[in-house]
Amino acid sequence: MPPPFPLSPGRSRSASAASPPGRSRSRSRSRGPALRPDPPPPFPRRRRPAALLCAALCLGAALAVDRSNFKTCEQSGFCRRQRGLSPGQSPYRALLESLQLGPDAARIQLINEATKVPLLLELWGLQGNMTRIRIKELNPLRPRFEVPDVLVAEPPVERLAVTGRDEGSLELSLGPAGHRLLVTEKPFRMDLLQGRELLCSVNARGLLFFEHLRQRRDSDTPREPTAEEGAAAEGQEEAAGGAEEAGDQSEKPTEATAEAAEEPGAWEETFKTHTDTKPNGPTSVGLDFSLPGFEHVYGIPEHAENLRLRTTEGGDPYRLYNLDVFQYELYNPMALYGSVPLLLAHSTRRTLGIFWLNAAETWVDISSNTAGKTLFGKLLDYMQGGGETPQTDVRWMSESGIIDVFLLLGPAPAAVMGQYAALTGTQALPPLFALGYHQSRWNYNDEEDVAAVERGFEEHAVPCDVLWLDIEHADGKRYFTWDPSKFPRPRAMLEQLAAKKRKMVSIVDPHIKVDNGYRVYTELRSRGFYVKTKDGSDYEGWCWPGSAAYPDFTNPEMRAWWASMFAYDQYEGSTETLFTWNDMNEPSVFSGPEVTMHKDAVHHGGWEHRDVHNLYGLYVQMATAEGQIQRSGGQHRPFVLSRAFFAGSQRYGAVWTGDNTAEWEHLKISIPMCLSFGLAGLAFCGADVGGFFKNPDAELLVRWYQAGAFQPFFRTHAHLDTARREPWLFGEDNVALIRGAVRLRYALLPFWYTAFYHSHRHGVPIMRPLWMEYPEDTTTFAIDDQYLIDRALLVHPVTEQGARGVQVYLPGKGEVWYDTVSYQKHHAPQTLYVPVTMSSVPLFQRGGTVVPRRERVRRSTECMQGDPFTLYVALSPQGTAEGDLFLDDGKSFDYETKARFLHRQFTFAGNTLRASSADPRGSFDTPVWLERVVILGAEKPGAVILQPANGSETRLDFQHEAEPPVLTVRKPGVRMGDDWAIVLR
């Protein structure tokens, strides 16, 4: 065992004591339709250790997802209705003569020739190579929900122009990038072109679907229409009449033909014992997109799926509906905890994105096609390769709202990432400690247990930044409180951790225990801040505290109140080193349909839950992050982990893949899941190391630590009924392997932090699929067991039991890669067999890059902030390299508000390594210095000379290894903030 970190005096308490028993955190439990259910069977009483051990060993055999608790497309009425519409002639016609061309948008009326209900098509050309398409009712009976708070701002527009008219078609120029939109009158379709290339067709398969708001026809007690509804009906009649005057000779429809007989479930739908009353009737929307030349599509997290999405023909579509899915299955399209409606298509020619801005339940169908089946006439002239060109068709179906879609036209992968970031924001720059290692389980029992675990990290010299507390820490699961017997002195506990430069995270869930003696519950009730039932009473369901009410996070006033609760005088016992975990925020309702909230519950502004469902988790994380910022007077960056998410959640913190299982397949799937998260803007992603359910053996646990150390969020977590799994409980050999993985993570923290800065500034993922950097290499398009970190490191975690080697693909024609352990150089492209032992993590540095490290690893990130740096310079075949380093105080917004930062650029060319400013706006006074330079692939020089900015020269000590060639320059001693050069002579 290596020397431990310095210890405070005190007695060590065993960390292997049995945890108290309890129920599964995510268990699906169906109740009757009442919103305030009878209590379920009580929680199990405390069991004897033997019984607990038996339960833990049998956990995996007894638990699995109950698919019957979650809908299929056939059981979701609107999905069934939309899938029942076969591709073919669309009933929609574009009234081209209705075109209104303004300075910012084009507006054209569409008419459904079966119902005569008019729609409004709005088109924008957006700066930065984007196009926006919005379709909504021209005269709705009442407003339809349009998603707020996701776009960071209304995107700047390009001036549109009509560039051509033909019989039955209209051509619009979308701006200076050369994009044109061809609008066809009948059947309505749109084709987006750039030059002679067809990029995307809209409604080419005729699947535009828009269920207009209407009065219920079969009601026994019909009500008189409101003035608003009457005016809207008159407007629809006028629009229909206008359509007839425009040339429609069909008979004006009768009421019976205009409103086709409603299928069962259109106005009321029952799933298991729950009935959705649907007071507004069927309101779903859908639209199809054809992508000629694309065979590979990605994105739309969260699914436990490969990186490359499969076609959904013959099965269910991919579902986007935030749900608490108990012990989820792999490789299927079931919905999980979060949803980002962003799909990416990639080919050797370009990358393209479709961002479907709708927060309701959504299904996405993906099918393979050939372009000739959806093109006709002169459009075939725009198709490279003709009508047999492969094509992917994508169909979006949402339960309510409007059609609001952004086409992100790239053309490069990084350009698409930047376009999406321009719309929804970039990954928040986290405080530095959040990139360290996090230790969690459900639950650490008490303050003594926390202290014992913290001492264990000291004694075994494993770095750790954060200890976590789950739901048992609170007083009866009343959030913002502490259990008075288990955690009687929370402030002292936090101060003891802070003395070791460590932090704590506590859980704060969005279900509030119904208890008139609980201040949080009563204050929210008195302010009217809870979600309501359709009848106007406070919505209540069953969750961890028992009967619980749900704050309405869609209400800005409620979010402001929630944020205020994180003030130090409101959250008793909290300090500036306590951060937050928002779990169960899908929202999870044990007694609700599909373990979530009833869709006819009512939110702020009168919107139904069906309209806002996928936004709920984003709003919880938003309010929590704002509370942490406010408590510091706006000075310090927050850290908030959220299980549920939506587009834009990246602005507020981290996410993870949810309640996984201690199985090799779950370790393997964590890689494509996090890659998909990153492609959807959620760069700060990780998976529970070791698996939440079941007990990993030593080999699986070690391999998971090694993989987790190369994911942006690095946390171990475990279920209440699992055996304790702190690193030192698996024997000295295994703790040494775990220590090695964690220490490598800490050594690379300067590189990780700089990668986060790149993501924060430019919207690029931190974990990247190979095709992002090598977009023309078709070999990379389906690879998801290895990946890049930023652009410089390639890692292939070992995810197979008993593996003795892995196949690593090294991309890049004419490039080289260096093994970071042996420094052996490998020429690309090639597939390399890499033998592995239990200590191996195949890791390669890209030739032509510079990677900063800090190799004096200490107990936490804060302890290392004054330590010197080592630069690893990996030379390209041309003898060049470049890289950068971002430095600031690691915790405040001063880098943004006061330009207190350093962004340093390192370039190697002509046998000279130079340091200069990558951003002259920044200034940050720090004494940190350069301890070593390691140059991979360098020949032996006669001398190594340091040239600081003052023009002097100093000879430096160096050591050279001939095979493989590696030059190590010792103690240049220059400050990282200064300009300097190191010359090889």
C-alpha cells in the first residue's frame, strides 16, 4: 500500500457495516385512478443482517423492468392514430397565393382538404446555416402550447426572397449561404436545397398530421362555444371558403365529413387503471423528413441503445417521454429518464440536425428508403447518384403543442453542434471539484459513517472530492432537512469535510411530503404553488415520503421561491460546500400512470401536464442551480445533478444514465449512451460506476472504475440493498487498480477542465464519437466502444469479462497515435490489437496535440490547484503539435464577469515549443509553473534552450530515450501565464 494521505487523529470505523434495508428507488407501482391514493403496503421493517445479505444476493434475479407498466405505441392513442396513416398523398395543400413575405419570415396558409381546417406555415432562414419551420392552427379554438425557456434567445434571421415561381410551386432563398426552399402546392411538400444538392425533404411521404382543436361532438351536454371559440370557428369557415375560391371545387364538407368519427380513446383514454380525461380532445401533431444520402442517424437521448440508431420498422418507434423506469432493459426504444428531441444525420458529405421543439410525449420512427421513392420530376436532377441513393426517413409524432422544428445544416459535425448550442445554450462550465471523483450510495447511514468513509479514502490514498447523501439523510424524507438522530450536526460534518478540501452533495427531490407540520409543504400550499388536478385541488401522488404534493416548476414565481430555499438561513445546516442532486424529477409518481404524473393535471397558465411533461425536470434543475448561485450572491458556479432532462438542460449542470445494473452489458452501454448525450448538448454525463442494482464482482468493479475515469461525470453509486463497495473492500490488489484509475483521472484534470471550457464556449461534446473528428472515414460511423476525449485522447475501455485484448481502430489517414504508457508510435489508419491486463486502459494520444497534466496527485482537486504542470507533446509526422490550457479560480464566474482567466496556447514547430495567449482578454495572476515537458517522437537534441519573453537563454536538463524516441525536459520553471519558448538544438 502506498503512503496514505495525511490523517487527522481519530479512530477508524469499519465501512463495511450492513446498510438498512429498504425498497427499490425506482420501483413501478400502479394504483387506481384517484390522485390521492390509499397508502401502499408499509416499507419493510429493519431486517437482520443475514436476511439483508440474502436479499442483496437475490436482488438481480427478482428485479426487472415490468414492460406492462409502460405504453407501447399501440397503447398510446395518438401514436396509434398517426402510425395508422400510411405514406401517400397528403391531404394538405399549400395556398401559395396566400404568401406573406416579411423582413424576417415567410407565411403561407395550408389547408386540409378533408376537413377544411386551415394551418399557418411559417418559415425562417436563420443566421449560421439554420432553417426554422413552424406549423400551427391559423385560428385555434384556444391557444396551443409553445415551448418556452429552452431557446436562449430568438435566433437572428436572414432576409428571405422569392427566387422562382412555377405552376404549383414556389422557391424561396433562405440567405447568403445558398440554401433554397422549394414549396410544392399539392400535395404540400418542401424540399431544402443547397446549390445542386438536395439536403432534406419535408412531408415527402405525406405524413403531416395535425389534430386541430375542436368541440366534442358526442357530448351528452354540449356547451355553448366561448366568444374566442366562436370567432375561431368563423375564421376557419372563412379560410375554408378562401380555399374554395382559390380553386378547390370539392363540395363544402358537412359536419359529419369534416369531423370524422372519433376513434375510441380520442377524448378519453384508459391505461391499466388510470383514465386520462383529455378535456381538449385529440391534439397531436406529426411530420416526416426524408434525408437523401444519409444512412447513419444518431441522437434523441435517452435510450439504452447503440450510438447509431436502428430503423424502427416492425417495432415500436423511439419514445421521448421522461419516465422512472425500474431496472431498464438494453437495446430497445423504450423511454427513459430524459428526452432531447435532436436527431443528427451524418454522411461522408455532411452532417445535418433536426431539432423538434416539443415537450409533450413524442415518438420517433426511423426507416430506410431510397431517394427515388420520394422524389419526382425535376427533383431527381438534384439527387447525386440518382433515385437509387440510400435515404433515411424520420417521422416525429407528438401528443400536443405545435410543429416547431429547426433544421441544422452544418455542414461539418462541429458546425451542427455549434448551431444547436446557439439555440439552446452550451454546457455550463462546472466548478473544478465536480470533475473529480464522487463517492455515493443509498445511503450513508449517519455522520459517523460519513467520517469513516472519508477516512478510508485518506488511508488508502484514493483521491476523492465529494461524498453524497441520498434520501435517508433527511428527516422523514422531508427535503431541506436533516434526520436529527443520524445527522444532528450537519454544519460540523460539512466543515470537517471542507477542512480536507472535500465537498458534499445532498439529494433534494421535487415531491414534497404532505405534512401540515412541514414548513416547506405548508408554505407551498399557502402560496398556491402546487400542480393542480383537473378539478382544481392540489395534485397528490405517492412517492418516497408517502403521500406527496408536486411543486409547479413551470411557474416562475414557484421557481424563484424554490431557489430561495437554498439560502443558508433557509436550508438549515447547509454551507457553501454543500451541493445538490435532483432525482425523481421526471416527475416520478409511484401511484400515477406509467409511474408519472397524470396528463390532465394542470400547471401554471392552465396548461395540461401533457403539454409540459418533458420540461418538468429541466425546470427543477434550473431552479436549483439558480438557488445555488443566489446563495453566493451570484459569485460561485453551481453544481446540480439531474436525472430528468430536456433540450437546454446543459445550461444548468450534469446528468447521468440513471439506475443501471452491475452487469457487463450495462458497463458497455454506458459508452454509447453518454456519446448520445454529448451529441445532444449534454456534455457533462456519466454512469453509476459499479452499477446501481446488484453487486459487481471485483473484475467488473475495477473495469467500471477504469471506464468511469474517462467519462465526464465520475461517480460511483449503489442501491440500498447492495453490499458496501468502497474501493478498499475488494482487497489490496484491486484497490491498487482502482487507485491507479482514479489517480490517472486527477492527473488529467487540466486536460478535462480545458475540454469543458471548449464545450462551454463552442458547444462541442467532450466525449466524441470518432466520426466527429473523422467525418469522411466510414469505418468510424458505427463505432461506439471507443471514443475521443476532446480531440487529443482516444480511449477504448475494457468492457468484456476476462478480456485479454481489445481491437482499437486508430483513425486518420497519414496520422500517428502514441500509446500513453509505452509511448510506442502507431501509424493510422489501422485496427490494432492491444493486449490488456487488469491494469490496462488502452489510451492513445493523437500525434499533433499537446496535453497538459498535473502529476502530483493529491486527495482532491482543491489540494492540487497550486501544483506545477507537465506538457505531453505528441509530434505529428510533420514534427508539429498544438494544444491549450484553460486556468481560472475553478469556482467563480470571474472568468466571465471580470475576465479573470488564462487561456494559453502551446505550439510546436521547427523544433521549438512556444507558449502564448490564446485569448488576450483574459488575465489571471497565478504562480503555477511548468515542471516538465515530455515530447513523444522527438529525436535527441544537442541542447535544450529556454527562451523567456525577456530574450535571455537558459540551458535545460533533459533525458532522451531512443526506442521509442521520447525527450523529457526537466524543470523549465517558467510560469504558465508567461510567454516563452523551448528550443531543441
